[in-house]
Amino acid sequence: IVPPSSPIQLYTNSTFWKLSAAGLNKYCRNCEMDMIIAASGPPTLDLAGGDVTLRAPACFTFEVIEANGTKRPAFSLNSNLLADVILNITDDRTNAGTFHTKFSRISCTASLNSTNVGQVYSHMLAPGMNVLATLVMIPYANNALAGGITIPPIAAPGGNLTLVRPELILDKESVFLDSDLQWRVEP
């Protein structure tokens, strides 16, 4: 959802929507909009030459918000998000490893998934989605991940084997998992 603090807000009567989704303002005249981004498949990380790239299929759902607060789906777009990621892994071997990520660039494609507003020119929306990614998604994601993500102990099914103090090791083209093992033998 586009946060209220975002420099970009979505309204059905903007010139942008009149050009890219002409039926939108007829669907809900002068309405505010929400955009919901959801994963539509599993993400993948590509490692090449020390660079980390995240690829994630996503669905952008655009909803109109009527004056009474009711939300109605207007249209949705399928997208492939491509993000350059700065990945740092720290480990003091007394605690679990922690990895810190920072997104430096996100770009996306757009193709129409569904519409309740008639013709939507998805090729016109992709550049606007990229601006939205730069101004909203990158700061939001980087803020949410600022504290890092600690890798917790990992227990195998049955609970007899646990990976203790797991550590990710990032090589130029590989990611390795290093850990102490704890094996519990029951009498």
C-alpha cells in the first residue's frame, strides 16, 4: 500500500491515468487509489562476479477507494521485479550470523493480468512503476531491513539435529551455510 508519507499519491483523475487507463476515472470518479504488491511466485537470488541480483515475480493490484472507504479492485498487473542487492554478512561466532541487505536499484516489467476498467496500457505503466519503486519501495525495504536479519538455529524434522550458530558465507558465485551441529541422542 502506498504510505501517506510517499511523495507519489494515486488518484483516478490524474492525467497519467487518463492516458494509461482511460476508464479508471469513470469506474470511480476522482477517487484515491491503493496499490498492493504481492509475491506471485518464489524469488531467486543470482550471484555472478560478486554481484547479487534478486528476481521476484509479483502482482501489482490497483484498487480505488470510494468516498465511503469501500475498496474495489480496478486492475492488476503481473510483473518481474529485478533488484540489485548489497549483501553483507557478519558473524562473531558467539551469536547466530546476521546478514544485512540494502537495495540499490529495483526495476520492473508490467503486463496486464486483469481489469475492471477496460483498456489498460501496461507498457505505459512500467516507467511509472519504476519511479514508484525508486521513491517508495527501495526506501521502505531498506528501512524495514536496516537492523539486519539474524539467522536462527535450524532444527531438522524430529528435533534431534540442530544447526547451531549458522553462518552464511558469500563467495563470488556461491552462498555456503556453515554451522555447528548439535545432535541429541535419546536413551
